[in-house]
Amino acid sequence: MTEIIECVELLRQMVAIPSESGHEAALAAFIETFLREELGMQTQLHQIEGSSCNVTGCWETGAPTRRRLILGGHIDTVPPTSRWRTDPYQLVQRGDELHGLGAADMKGGLAAQLLVLKRLKGERERLDAAVAFAGLADEERYSLGAHAYAEWMKGRLSGQETVFLMGEPHYDNIVTGAAGKVLLSLHVRGREGHAAVPESGVNAIDCLAALLEAVRAEYGPRYQNGLCGSWCCLKIESGYPGYRLTIPESCSCLLNKQLLPTEDVEGFCQDLQRLYQEKVGAGTLTVRREIPSYPAYQLEPSQKDVAALTTFLREQFRHEPELRTNQSVSDGNILYNRLQIPTILFGPHGVAFHTEEEYVLKSSLAQYMEEL
């Protein structure tokens, strides 16, 4: 069995195991068996909560080393939608495309990394660094797995120079940083009055709508010019109990704000209060931080792990992916900020993840394995 055929078969088995966020235990157990039986690694399953698990494995060299390489990434997927035309848990090949839930994001990258580790198994005595694998739960939701892994890793790095290479679906680009993200709940309190006489009260819905319009007007040009991260209102609701001619006195919304490395949460929350006073001026606004929250991070092109990887790809394979700061977040935000581990996202070429058209290119799996 050639390596790419073996990789596709391993991916087929992994796609067949449902692993939605919060329900990764079965896939974690599958990977733990592979790490232990096929790779001879020391392994561990880490219970997160309910049926959610992380999985880790490592090769330790005979003598202490000053360097550590971690491969892996998240093992969970988003839930399948009703728009899938094929069984989302069955890998389907269409030419060079391998379709299936999580095939691109990111079981394809994990399968390729596991097969590369299998190739290196016989050479591990020659390695001058500790090599580890980490499969993390819940990335598509709250990153509970990354937080638990960061807590577990504290004190285990022993001063080793460590880099985490995540097999996320970034092949034509390598992610060396990411915007942060914060989820905010905005609560407006107005004043009841008779709805037939709107001026008799303060309509909380009108107040919140005016605030959101003020945010759009102020932050829209900044976002278009690359000076700030995006924002999106996810949900709006009021405490209106049902039909009656009473002005709604409360209204709330959930606001997701992406944060560039130059932005901070406190500054944005202060801006919300300022805009509310300037553009609304009636009622009161309360802003609360919710879960999840991710700080931004950024590795420079000159950072030694980034430079080593990009130089190697260019010189050995004439492969020159662009370096990118991701607008979305990943577990890399957590690991870099909590453990100061340089985290690079580099994996096979994936398309349309989080949709019913998700696939990974088979040819990129083969090339990625060779480069890795």
C-alpha cells in the first residue's frame, strides 16, 4: 500500500467517526490506538467534559533535548447541515477531491501528519528533538480542549524550545498569526410607556438599533481600510412579553468582535459606551464579556521557526506560500498566548469547510506529506 493510499484510507476511517464539538471521545480513542500501536508513542486520553476528549502522544529521546516539535490540531468538526447530498460521514472521491465532513477541516491534515510520523518511526533515534502529537477537542466551539491542554502542558516544557505545527487547511498560505475574538452581550434598559405615545417612554429596541448603526458608521470605514477587525451581531432579543401597547424597556444582543493585534477589548467596550452616549443618549447600556474570548497573536516572518519552514519549502520544493494573519481564530490563539508556543498553521489544501461542499485535495495530501 503506497503512502497516499494509506493516508486516504486513514482519512476515510476518521471521517466515518462522528466528532462534533463536545463529542470527540470516539475519534480521540481511535487516534490514541494509532499513536500507541502504529507509532509506539506514549499516549494519554484527557477527559475534558462529557464525551469530549483530548488525545496526546510523544516520543522522548534517550537524553534530554532542548527542542520539541508538536504536530496535531483539533479533532472536532461542526455539525453537518441538512444540505449534504451525500452521507457526510462517508468519504467520497470526485477526481482529485475527497469530500466528507471534516475532510478538510481538519482530518485530512491530521491523517497526513500521522502517516508522516509513521514514516519517521524507524528514524526516531536519530531525531535531536522530542516529537509529540496533540489532538484537541472543541475548537469549533469554545476551545475547551486547547485551554485544558495549555493547563496540562504547564511545567512540562522544561525550558525546551517548542513549536506547534497545526495541520489546518492552509497550503497556499501559511498562517503565522490571527485576529483575536471576543463575544460581548449588550444590554439596553429603557423606560416603559404607552406605545401609542412613543415619547412617553424610552424604547430599548430603538436605542440598541441606533447603537448598532453608530458602530457600523464608525467602524465600517476602518474595517474596509484594514484598520480593525470585523464585527457581527449574532442575536437580538427583547423582554417584550407579547402583544400589548407598551414600549419595550429592555433589549439585548450578542456581538462578535474580531480583534486585530493592534486592538484591545477594553478599548472597543469604551467605544461602545462613548457611541451610546453620543448617538443615543437615552436609557442605559451595559456591556459584558462572554465565553469564548481569544487574544490575538502574530509571529514575524523573521521568527526562526517561520523562517526555517518558509526557507525550506522554497529551496527544496519551490513552494512559496504567502504568510497570512488569519481573520478567524484557532487554538493557536490559545496556545501562543497561554504557553508562548510559536504556533504555525500549515496543512493540505482544503476547500469549502463548514459547508456541504467541503473537500481536501488528494494531490495536496501527497505533497504535504512529502514536505512535512
